[in-house]
Amino acid sequence: IAGITQAPTSQILAAGRRMTLRCTQDMRHNAMYWYRQDLGLGLRLIHYSNTAGTTGKGEVPDGYSVSRANTDDFPLTLASAVPSQTSVYFCASSDTGHYGYTFGSGTRLTVV
Amino acid sequence: QKEVEQDPGPLSVPEGAIVSLNCTYSNSAFQYFMWYRQYSRKGPELLMYTYSSGNKEDGRFTAQVDKSSKYISLFIRDSQPSDSATYLCAMRTYTGGFKTIFGAGTRLFVKA
């Protein structure tokens, strides 16, 4: 089934630990994005990649890093997790010239 | 002031009612307007997108954009319990790079 796969589905993480959220798409979309969704704040862009080999910072990039080694994969790494990074994380992708995004099902992360 | 404002609700209506969901925005550079539907514990899915002012209809859904008032709406006719979800508006501009801003979402409950 074409779409975006995110892993893990949920995770409880101790503060200070390092964690990588995985995102893979099979639609050959050029652009990929990481958002966090918090109650009352909506979706906020963390990092994005317009094409393989390039990345950019979004609205809330601090504490997060990404890489885009190929078209399909866009992992998000929390170097040293803090409780304020407790959120639901969504990976999304879009095709060139198309303004809508395809989202994954999300990763629910709790940092304790 | 947020660039995009959306009433979080919840909005509760009886089955068969006409639903009106709205967003206001402050950035006149927004050119593309989208509505996403998000079911509980799922990722958002693109429902409709429009360019500039006017109406666009797709089945029971109508998206309306009034750029002069900086106001967009989504109307749902003959609402069904399966329409119960959170609806997010999103707006996109290309000014020195693409920028998409999401509203915080309105929770809708359609009662059978």
C-alpha cells in the first residue's frame, strides 16, 4: 500500500536518552517533512527536506536533527530527549508541484 | 497573533445537519488553501485544496475562500457520524520559499 510508514508507533523514553524516529515513503515524493502536534498548538514544522541530500530548519528545530540520504527515508533524531519533546510526531511528504501533503500515522512519544 | 486562527470547538451537530468550519488568517501572501481531516490517533489526510478566492465542491464538501476578508470555510452537507473528526485548515505561500501554516483544528462530532 503506497504511503508513509512511521516507526515506532509509540515510545516512552527516559530524559537524556537519544532516539531516532523512522519515516519511509514509497511514493517517490521529492519533499519530506517532520511535524509535531500538540494540543492547542496544531502542527508545527520541525525540519524539512525538499530533495534527497538537502535539509532545512522549520519553526521548532531545536533539539532535533534530520538526514536525507535517499528519496525514501527521512529519520528524525532527538539527541538528548527532554520532557518538552513529549508530543505526537508526524512525517509527511509531497510531490513537486502538489500542495497537499501525505501524512504517516504518527509516533506518540512520551519523555519522562 | 497567530497567522492562522481556527476555533478548536468541539462542534456537535445532529446527523444530516450542514456543518460550517472556518479559519481566518492574517498573511495576505497565502495563495493555496487546504482542508485536512484527522481521525483519532491517525495522521491528517488531505480533503480539499483551492487556489485563490471562490468555491470548490467535491461531493458533500464545499471549500470557500474569501481573500478580501482573509477567511476560509469548509461546508459539509448531510453530515454523517463518519464525518466525526478533527478538521485542520492549512495555507501555503511561496515567498522566498514555500511556507505552509496549519490551523490548530476544530473537533467535530456528528451524533446519530
